[in-house]
Amino acid sequence: MDVAMALAVLFFCLLLLSSAAITFLLLRHCLSGLRRRHRAAAAADVDAEAAEGGAGARQLMPPCSPPPQQELPLLRPAAKLVPSTKEEGEPWKLTWREVEALTGGFDEAAVVGRGGSSTVYLASSCRVAVVSPPVAVKVHRWCGGERWLRAFRQELDLLRRLRHPHIVSLLAYSDDHEEGGALVLEYLSGGTLAERLHGGASPPLPWRHRMRVVHDVAGALEHLHDGAPPVVHGDVSASNVLLDGRGLGARLCDLGSACEGFSAAVAPTRAAVGSPGYVDPFFLRTGIVSKKSDVYSFGVLLLEAITGSPAAGIPGPDGGAGGGNLTARLLPRVRTEGVDGLADRRLGDDYDAAEAGDVARIAVECLAAQPGLRPTMAQVRAAIAEKAAMSISIAHHDLHDASDST
């Protein structure tokens, strides 16, 4: 009897649950129907208002606006690629078709530079509907190489966040193509510092401009090192310093080898080794890269600015190859005798010998064998500002005079 009663109670409970479920479904169906009727009524009201408005309602759409499904123009106005200040928001994101348009279909005639995995194209106003200053398009091809893809991502990420007047500006980018990416950068027509120091066809870069350039580069490195998190550039060289057409403005570029978040020193397996002649010997011995690695490379750059000699590949005494690196040949002499007789001969007497000696001593400190004995970039920049103050001031006036004349 008790079993029969329990089954009856269980059946009654199941019946109540089924009834509640059916009731819920009926209510939901009714509410859904009411909402559809409400939307239909609202749409009818809008159609009626549009019919009453006639041509006046149609005038709300701009006459030049494309239909919603029409494809957008291939390339945005180039003037919008160039920000008026470094603080203006995010750079444009371009499609790969827009990158092709900027480079003229990757025209070889537009190539202005090449790297390990990248090619730099000059995109001028002839490829853009709106006249604007030319820009440089750095196209990366990784072809399945994880190292090159990582370098592109590293440089893109840093340039999107960095803001400094002496670090090259990122204007636009494309990062969703499966085999490559592109960085659209401000273009500086003066070429690289290496070309102006060592290029035989170019007039020699005046002493005062050299001091202004190395001071600006020191400021850019100080900004990287003192940031939060700090950044190690990893490939400081004269080839990675861009100059404007007058040789007055300098921009540090190529952050593909940079390391981020290194407050002291670490030894990552993917650490950059830098360019020949600039590499920190301590890094070569230990595999440890730090901010002081950049300081060493900058010391080499200072010697280049003083002597006009390249960091590597210096001809030997017989005029052939095998002369060794700049530091190996000159650093011992600079340490003991200074730079007398070592200044760039193309300058003639048009340089300040006292400044050259003081800047050489700064270079010697940067090139100390032990990283702990090297100064910080903040100290280096301050020392250059003090020891080469006269030349930097004259170059500053040159910049203003050139700006006033344009």
C-alpha cells in the first residue's frame, strides 16, 4: 500500500512539472509574437514618415556617399597618414592591397633600402591621390621564419607605443597578411648617418651637425632605457640613424632587435647580436645583453662621428681588407693620447679640437670592458650636452634658420 501511494505522489509531481513547462513555453511564444507585432508597427510608422518626407528625407544622405555594399576606395588620403604631432592617437591600419598601392606593386624602382628580411620602399605622392610628404614603407617577408615574424611584431608593438621626437614615427601598418607585414614610417630624405659620414659622394657632415645628431640619438636611447618598462635597442649603429635633408634632424630606427623589460641584464636565447663593429664584447663572451650593451655601441658611434671612419671593414695599412674594427685599431691610442690627428680629415680645421677631445673621453667611458663601469645613457647625454654645448647651440640655430627660409 505504501509503495502504491509513493508512486501516485511521484506521478502527480511529474504531472505538475510538465504542466509548468508547457505553460512557460506558451507564455514565451505569446511574448515573442507581441514583440514581432510591435516591431512591424514601428517599421510601418517609419515607412509612412519617409513617404511623407519624400525627397527631403533622401537629402539626409550625402550625395557622394557610397552605397553600404560598395567597396571602399583602395587607398585612404595620404595626408591622413601623416600626424601633425607624435601624440595623436593610433596609427592607421592598412590592408595588404593598400600596401601594394603605396609601393606601386612593390616596384623595384622605389626601393631605398634592404635588410635581412625587409625591403624599404619610397611611397611618393605620385602613388597617392592626395599630395603629401613621402613616406617609407618597410615591407617584411618572413616566409615561415619565426625569427623574422617575431622581429616584425616586436618593432610594430614598440613603435605603436613609443613617442619621442628622435625615434622614427609609425604612421600606419599592416599585420594581417599571412606571409608578410608592413610598417609605414616617416621618410627622412637625408639618408643614414653612415652614408653621410662615409659616403664619398656626399659633402662631409659638419662638425656641429655631428654633435647635434649624437646628442639627439643619446636622448632617444635615454628615453628607451628609462621607460616603463625599459627597452634595450640591441642594434645601435650609424646605419640605424636617419637624417633629414639638411642633416639637422636625427631619428633612431630599426627596433626589430629590441628587448623589452630589462632593468639590469638577462641572457635570452633570442638576444640580438647587433651590427659588425658595434657589438659589445661582453655580450659576445657571455651572451648577456643589457642597457649597457647599447652604451657600448653608442661609444663606437661617437668614435665614428669624430674620425669619419666606419665601425667595421676598415682598410689595412696596405689599403686592403683586414684592418679590423674601429675600436680595436683606435681605442688604445685614444685612451693614451686623445684624438690628436684622428679627426675626420675632410673637416679640415672646421671643428672644435677641445670638443673632440672631450667627446672622445666620453666614448672611452662608454667602451669600458666591464658593463658596470660604463655610464648610463642619461649621463652620456648630459655629458655631451655640456662638452659640446657650443656646437649643439650653433646647429640649433642652423635648424631654425633653415625652417624660417622654407
